[in-house]
Amino acid sequence: MSSDDDALIALGVTSEFDRSMSTVENFALGFTYLSPVVGAYSLFDICLHLGGAPMIWSYVIAGFGQFLVALIFGEVVSQFPISGGVYPWSRRLVGRKWAWVAAWMYVWALFSTIAAVATGAAPFLSMLIGSPTTPMFGTMIALALIAFSTICNLAGTKFLARVAMFGFIAELVGALVVGGYLLMFHRVQPVTVIFDPMGAGQGSHYIFAFLAAAQLGLFSCYGFEACGDVAEEISEPGVRIPKAMRMTIYVGVGASMFACIALLLAVPDIRAVISGRSSTPLADVLLSAFGPVGAKGVAAVVMVSFMSCVLSLQAAVSRLIYSFARDDMIAGAGRLSKISPKTRVPTAALCLAGVVPAAIALIGLVMQDALVTIVSFAVAGIYIAFQMVVAAALFARLRGWQPSGEFTLGRWGFLVNIAALAYGIGAICNILWPRAPDAPWYANYSMSLGVGAVLLTAAIYMILGRPYAKGSAPYGDAWLIGKN
């Protein structure tokens, strides 16, 4: 038994995972979860239309804010290197009820994100094979992608790490090559365009247009938490995971900005995009710069990015489900907490992480509006779950918690914690703010409806089943351990 496992036993946890993941592979998991290409390519058209070229600065704001969050997560995972991330951290920092709600919120947010990313891959596959994108085609592609990801994840930690590394290399090289080519040979806009709104916002104050377009940065700057979800599958997690989290922010956000600004400077008529006369600037840029054959090559790289992103998301949520079940906090805990003796991964949890997102994707065939509401909830749910951990860390500090892991912020911890919480609350308010008064009410408040539905089901589940009261795992003891 390794010293890492001994440290877990001291925390009241016995691990069955295989510690075969390296620091670089752990970082690659976080990077492919963040997926610069998926974020930039998925939201480029709509965010350019909403906020013009200055939308690029949303990466800077979100990247800095999420870096603060990553520092807090690094302190927590260094002291509590337990698989599942959000759930066990919240449990040890505050208590069982808080942890249960945080986990429930994050599980459904990740289910929705997997469905959204898998469905979002369809237009790029259409570009690759020359097929029109229809609801049926998009759903079939989503189901195939989720099934492929489930099979890869079931193969074990080593295979997951290798596929994540392949996805990381393909995505990073693809982003650098595509972005570099566009900047060298197809730049038509001056760099100063990133300071020119060009009338975005239709006469209202530009700050409102920028906040709407800031979804680009907010959607693209998380993923580092996945490094901590597999804390029991890497050696020396107290040192390596905080480092991998920071690397995810440095490299992932940097690559996202590079890819986005390269596309931005290659758009021939930004004003036409803002006015709505040009609705597909991304596809137009790729076809113009690379031609039909080259654009298909770019689409292939983008498809690899989508596949590796779904893979990492599914790995993260399966470990959360497993951790949740290991403490007997959910129905079916006995099966969901089983680790395969052959592959050393939570087989039932992984299958659940495939079945539920597939069901969400299928909703799109018969209830497109419902699918939009479910998928829209994804980003808001992730940010809320993250901030529940940040708030839990601040609560524990106020009770006397002094982080005692191998990574700490020292005297800066309290200030960074407050700043991270302030950023997160602001980001959540911006995400949930309704901006389409002319749209149907359910579309205008789709994110808030999703959050409300998840919180309502959590409340009903907690009242009727009292799941938080089951199990004997330690909880609310961070401040006591810190004193010791």
C-alpha cells in the first residue's frame, strides 16, 4: 500500500483505484475537459454577433477569476485528495447536506454538458462528410459519441489517460497550426479591432452587449476541476493535482484566446456579423482560408476535440457518482460504488454517465425547447457547484480551518477565497440574467428554470429519502484537521 493510500485511510477513505496516471496525463484530462477548441468554435458566431471583437476580453476576466477558484480548489484537494471533487470537498469543509446539494447540482450539470457537447459536434461532422445537419443527424451523432466515450472510459484509467493525452496533443497542435496559419496568411483585421465594438449592442450601453458575449469566456474557462475528480488515480496528488489545475488554466485559456483571436482577425466583415447579415463567420473563415478540403481537415481536428472533451467530462462525472455512492448518499449506491476488479474503474457509474446524457440528447428529437432549457442549465449548474465549494472553503476558514495539505496559499488564502467567491457570484448572475424579453418566457429564463428544477428535485429527494443521513464517512471536520 502506498503512502498516498495511507493518507487516505487517515481521512477515513479506502481506495480501490489504480494510481497509474501521471501529472501530464492528469493535466491533459483537465485540458480536454476545458477544451479550447470546443469552447471557441461552439460560441464564436453567436458571441461575435452579440459583443463584437472586444468579446475576446471575456477570456481574460474569466481566466483570472477561474484561476482564483483553481487556487482554492488546489488547497482543498491537497488536503483531501479524494475522488469525486466537488462532493467530498464540500462534505469535509461544511457537512453532509451542503455536499449533497453541491453533488446533485454538479451531476446534472455535467450530464447536460455531455449532451450539449456531443450534440454540438454534429455541424463539424457534417462539414467533414458533406452531409446536411438535421435534428435526427445531430442526435445520432451525439448518441454515437457518447457510446464511444463510454467504451473508452470502461477500458480503464491507463486507456483514459492515453486517449486524453492524444486528444490534448491533437487539440493543442490543431489550435496552434490553424491559428498560426490564419494569423500569417489570412489576417484581414488590425489587432486594434479588439477594442472596437463596431456598434454591438444596438445603441444601448456596450457593457450589456459585452456581458452577453462574455458567455464565450465563461464557457471556456473551467475544466481544471476534472484533475481533482481522479485524485485517487494519481500518485502524490497533494502536489501534482494543484499544479495540473494551474497548468490547465495557463495552457487551456491561453490556447482558447489564441484560437479565438486568430479566427477574429480573419473575419472579413465584422460589422456584417454584428448586424446579422453574416450568420456563419466561423465556417466562412475556414472555407475561405483552407478551401473545401482543408476545412474538412480542420473539422477532423475539431471532432477529435469534441470526442476527447466528452471523454473527460464523462470520466469526471463518473468519479463524482462513485464518490457519492461510496458514502451511500444516492439510490443504487451498492452497484454504483463498485469498482471493476479488472479495469479498476466504476463500471456502473460510467454506464449511468452514458445513459442519462444519451436520454437528454434524445429529448431533442421530440422536444427541442425542452432540450434548449436542459442544455442551457449546464453552464449555470457548473458555476453554482464550483462556488458552493469556494463558499464552503470560506466557511471553513471562518471556523478556523488552516489548509494543511502540501499546497497552501498561506496568509493570502483568505483574501483569494473572498475574491474567488465574489467573481463566482458575479459570473452566476451574468449567466442567469435574462436578455431576450421578446423570446418566450421559458426560453428567456431557461437557465434559471433548469437551476430551479434541479434544486427542487434535490429538496424533494432530501426531504423524502434523507440520503444525506446515510453512510458513516467523516464530514464537517476540515477545521478540526487544520487545528491538528
